[in-house]
Amino acid sequence: MSSTTPAKPSTTGSTGSTGLDRTGLQGKGTDTTGIHGTTVVVDPVVAKIAGIAAREVPGVHALGGGAARVVGAVRDAIGQSDLGQGVRVEVGEHQVAADVTIVVAYPEQLHVVAENVRQAVGAAIVELIGMEVAEVNVTVSDVHIAGDDDEPEGQRVA
């Protein structure tokens, strides 16, 4: 669903009945520590960040299983790429769990690419969102061999 991170309350400045730091309201400084509120990061945003991080890992040819890649190809053709394709996340109060499905380029070592994806996704979530990562599960759904899907249909030999 979403994550809610409460802002830390200010320990300085006088507060009125509204609870706002009056110092900032009177223009006597630029102290923003008196501003309270929450930040909500919704699941699709976390999935998009994880997808971008996974795509940047060397050896990752694509994200998602067969059906997701077909739908992704159609979306790419009409100019609406889904950067969260192949990524499913669960966002809690303070932690994120992610499942990433990848296609690895041959002859890359699958376990090395998977571990690199795990590290990249985890680092992106911690750095950009500021939440703890509970787990990143990586599923290798296929191996891409260069040239296999590059030939037109009429040139294949049965």
C-alpha cells in the first residue's frame, strides 16, 4: 500500500494554539524544523525506482516474465513505458519487500546478476526513499540469447 513517515517535531520555538512554530510564521529565520507532517510513498513509485535500478545492472536484458514483456513491448511501441514492469513491492510503515523478475543476457552468470540486482534495488530504496529493505527476491524467468529474437519470422528454419 503506502508508507507514512512522520516528521520529527520541533523542540525549539514557541507554538500557538495551531501547533505551528511561530518563529517561521513571523519571518524571523528560515528554521523549517517546526513544520510537521507525513510523507507517503505509494507502491508504484517504489516499484518504478526498483525497476530503474534493476535495469541498470549489467547482464539484465529485460524485466518481467513472458506475458509482462509482451504487454511492455506494446506499451513501449505507443510511448508509454512501464518502468515498474516485472517488479512487485510491499511497502510497510518502515520496510519494503520487493520481488523482481528478470531476463538475463547469455552468457552472464545468473547468480551474479541476481545478486547485483538485489544489491542495486536495495541500495536505491534505501538511498532514494529512506526506508529499510526487508528483502529483495529475484526470479530469473529467462535467458536472452542475442540473435534469437532478432530474425524476421520468414527467415527461420523449422
